[in-house]
Amino acid sequence: MSISKILSLNNLLSFFRSIIILLLCITMKLHPINAGNFKLDGGAMFGVVPKSIWNKTNPADANNMIDIAARCLLVENGNKLTLIDTGMGNKQSDKFFSYYHLWGNDTLEASLKTAGFHMDDITDVFMTHLHFDHCGGGVQWNSDKTDFETVFKNANYWSNKNHWNWATKPNKREKASFLKENISPIEASGQLKFLPLSPSKILSSTELDFDVFLADGHTEKQMIPMIKYQDKTICFMADLLPTVGHLPLPFVMGYDTRPLLTMDEKAKFLNKAADNNYLLFLEHDATNELCTVKHTEKGVRLNETYKFNEVFNK
């Protein structure tokens, strides 16, 4: 077969895949899934930004801790149920949890049940990255607490090879966030899958029926889902934009491994979001579920905030 015919065939397959994704988007349904709430040190969450500034958008308690959500997203699409991130989970020790001041009654299992689903219904778990507050809910103790097992027995667990290697051979700075008990059982289960990477910052038309923006500032190859839904694009911001308080470019978490790169990535993404009126789904903002942004003289800033059901009547 000639090269021109192969290229034509590839173009045709790409076209049909785009049509299929478009048709699936018509029947798609999204469900915010609250996996719990906790607190983190406000100074760590805002790096070099003075408290007198960040405290206006993210008020701290007497111990300098700010409220943080673990807001996941369930994508119901045809015969697929894809859960994006899983929160912190419940298998760590009381001492571990005491550092994070858990609050509220939300749990991953209860929130899935409220949405009408069971753990065993999930077909895919998409892990934006492997820090414990994003993937811990995907692994649990077995019944006699002798070993760990995956929570979602019928699901593929998605990461990418670069980030997996980064997490399983952690640098000293991130080692405390990459917990072996959250990671090793996924590989041992045989449920682990990798999204193929490309030189581009955006992975288009993935197997999970949404695009993915790759960000390297917070950690290596964090994956930001970009979901076309009801004629809008919803972006699951993970730790690229933890809260609305982090919109100004220099407002970067102290946890980020490459803060200057985070600023560049935020600038590119937020400019694109303002240009295209993206809805930004905020995983860690305890108050705001969704927001839009706009161009101003000071750069991209907050436009509007919404509850999910204000935009998408369910």
C-alpha cells in the first residue's frame, strides 16, 4: 500500500473517531463526586504570596489552615463510567489524618451512591497524578487488613509512563506525597494502563473520549482532562489551578516542583480558557465548584463562579 493511501486511511479513521466522540458527547452526563474535605497550611498552598493577600480569598483558621475539597468528577458516557481522581481514601492511620484535619461528612462511596452508582460500576479511573490526595481513594485494605487491594475491581487505572516512573522513583521533595500503598497495588492488580504521550502539550481524542493537557510544573506529566459536554468545554483543573485564589500567575503552591514552569503553563492554559470561555472544574476549592475567567489589564482573572447544577440542570 502506498504512503499516500496509508495517510488517507489514517485521516479517515481519525475523522470517524471524531464523529463517534461527538455522538458520545451528546449522551454524556457528568456527576461531581465529593470524596471528602480536609485542611492544608495556607502558606504552603500559596508559596511566596503574603498571607495578607491570599487570606482574602482563602481565609485561614487560627492554625493558618485553609479549607480544601477533594472534588472528583464522574464521566458517564455510553458504557463507560470514568472517575477522575479518587481523593485521599480512608486506609491511612489516625496520626496521618490528624495532619490534614478532615471535616464534613462526604465520602467517595457515599457520593457515588447518591449519584446512583456502586464502586463496581466504574470502568475507568483516571488519575491526574499520584499524590496521595488525588489517588488514595483507589486503594483500600483487604478484608482482614493483611494487604492492600484496588477499590474499583472492574476498572482500568490510567496514568502515563513518565509520571508513573516519577512517582515510583520519587525525588526527595515529593517522596512524602507518593505513598507506596497507593501506587504499588494498582500495578500488582494488573489494572494499570498508560495513556500514550506525544511531543504536544495536548493529547487529543484519547481512549477515554476527552482531551488531556499535560503540565509539568506541579509534578511530572500531571494530566488535566478537557471534556466537551453540552456545547461547552469543562477542564478538570487538579493542581494546575487548585482554587480561584490561585488565578494570578505568581500565586503558585509551595508544593510545586517547578514553580516557574507552573507560571508558564498557567499563562498558556488560562489565556486559552479566557479565549474559549472554558468552564474550570475546581477539585480543591471548598467553596467554588466551577468558574470562568476573562482577560483584564492585570492578566487573566476571575469572571464568574458557579455551582455545577446552576450550569447543568440535572
